[in-house]
Amino acid sequence: MALKEIKNRIRAANNIRQITKAMKLIASIKLKKIQRTFFPFRIYLNSIREIMNVLMNNIDFKLMVSGIEYFKIRNTSNILAVVISSDKGLCGSYNTNLFNFFEKKYTKHNLKMITVGRKAYLYFSKRNYEIIDHFDKVPDVPSFSFSKKINQSIMENYKNLHDISKVDVIYTKFINSIRYQPNVETVLPISSVDVEKINKTVDHFIFEPSLESIGQYIFELYIDSLIYKLLVESKLSEFSARFSAMNTATDNAEKLIKELKLLFFKKRQESITKELLEISAGVEALK
């Protein structure tokens, strides 16, 4: 390899390092920003879960919701799958792991799909899945209004498509800043949602203004909050994956630069030594 070619490769690797380092910094800032939203909201959602648990264990509430479509168990095998991916790449195996998880779990099921994120839409549209709705350009820190649009689509499609047995949201669960894994959460019907058990007798509660108005409001708030939590958690996992990928890319670029510089100095030394030998040989020839 010529010295000029090695110089060009060092320059290219250095440019890549600067880009990945900047992207790593941006991902770090966005990651901290999303964390400030996610962790308090998770506590808030747990409180709503407790209220839902109280209602779900109340006999009057059970009788009231028995006729509501969102609480009925349907005897069909079709699934409405909501897949939350990223809009952009450069986040390591984040999307690949999500799609592999989906393929292993849902290959043999009859599906209708709602995709969130451009990568999910491109992946599933190329494989001829039935996509009934699509959302992209997800904000870095998702707003509750954006999440509500997704939820409205889920609720309307579940209500209108009577051959759908349940709604599964496939997303990436955030464990910590270096651990995140694909996961699935069943959103509808509400009876299939796993609510924690509490040791309380709930039939003596007095509901004001009425059980119907409270129950309907809490139910809608619970579903809206759950979808928002899954959306924010996916974004948190995405930026964790992007930070990790850019950190690895920066380290690899730095390692490559060191190796190329070492090769450059070695080649230059060889070139200098060769020139000295040629000069010495020329001097000896003139004697």
C-alpha cells in the first residue's frame, strides 16, 4: 500500500470518527432527556394500574363492562400486531432483533398490522404483511398527543374488525442503559392485561360521581398511558442502542487510525532506509 493511499485512509477514518463521536454525544443527550420522561411516567402508570385493579375486582364494574367490546373475549385466532421500530438506522441490531423476535413468535398466526416507525413499515411491506395503518416521524421524545393517535387507530380497528381476537404491541423493553430486549404486551381485550393483585376488599367502595363515568375515564386513560409508556420505552431503548453502536464505531475508528498510522510510519521508514541504501550504493559505485 502506497504512503498516499494510507494517508487518504487515515483521513477518511478520522472523518468517520468525528461523525460517530458527534452522533454518540447527541444520542447521550437525547437518552438523558427521554429518561427524565420515562421513569416518572412509569410510576404514574403503576398508580393507574392499581386503580384499574380496584375496578376489575369490583362486582358492579364487572357487570357494567361485560357488554363493552373492549372487555369481551373473542373466539377467533386473528391478531392485530402493533410493531414499534425506529425511523432511522445506525442503532446497531435494535431493529433486527425486534424483527427476528416477531418472526419467531408470529410466523404461524393470521395477522393484521399497525407499524410505528419507518423501518417497520419498510420491513413488513416488502414481505406482503397486511398493514392497515402506519405511523412514522416519531418524535425523539414522543408526545402524548402522538401516542393518542396510535391508540385511536388501535381502538377503532379492534372495534370494527370483529375477527381480531387481541391486540399485541411488539416493542423493545428497556432494562438498563446496556440491556434492552424485544418484548410483547397484550393491550386488548382489557381482561387479558396483567394487573397486580392487591389484598383489598373492593365491593364496599363508593364511587362519585358514578361508577360508569369513573370506569370509562380510567379505562381510556389506562390504555392511552400504556401505549404512551411502550412508545417512550421503545425510544429509550433505541437511543441506548444508538449510543452503544456509535460508541463502538468510534472505538473501532480510533483503533483503525492507530493501526494505519503505525503502518504509515513503518512504510515511511522503509522508504527512507531504501533511499539511504540507494545513495550509499551510488557513492560506492562512483569510487
